[in-house]
Amino acid sequence: MKNTYEELFDEFLNLTEFRLLKHKDGTFSLEDQQCANLGDIENDRFTSASEILDRMDIYIQDYLIEDIEDALDEESIAIDCDWKEYGKYRDLIPDYRFDFDLLDMIINHPDKIDLNNCDYSLAD
């Protein structure tokens, strides 16, 4: 049974259009559903969600951080911290609650994600 953070991890991969693959040796990889394979990410192998999230930093920036920053800017809210502390803005832009949930999972709870409980396909 999945915990909240594993569900959020699945949602993050769906949002960024990646599919998690499990290999015969027990490692995992990512398949880019957009077929971009930026930085040759599809050839990387991972053993934990933390490793995957570290590798996906550019996607975190593109899909979460930029949206939150744009929303804060639209509300004329000055950003006075690193993105890893953006949780303090959560109540100021309630429409972005899901983005903040994902950000919290990425920053504070990657160790609570068992990739074997997440949605994955078997690699060829």
C-alpha cells in the first residue's frame, strides 16, 4: 500500500511526463514520455527516489519553482529565501497547494518513498 509521499512521487513523474522503469537487477530508470531524453537521463540507473529527485533538479525548477515564483510575483509577494524554503508562502497562494505538497515531498520526505511501491513498468 502506498503512502502519501509515494503517491505524490507518482504524481510528480506524471506531471513531468516520465515513466518509472524497474530493471531485472532491481535498479530503476526513467523513460521520458516526451522523447527528449535531456542529459541522457534515460540511461541513468537509480536505487532510490532521492537519487531520482536529485537528477531531476531542472524539471523541479521548470515544473514547480517557476510556477510558484510567477504566482508570487503576480501577487506582488517578494521572495526572500531559497526555493527550498518556499513552504512559508503556501497559505499566500492557495491555488498552488498541490505544487507545495510536491515541493514538500521533494525537499523533506524522499527517504519515505519506496520505489517498489510506486507505479512502474518492467524494463525490457
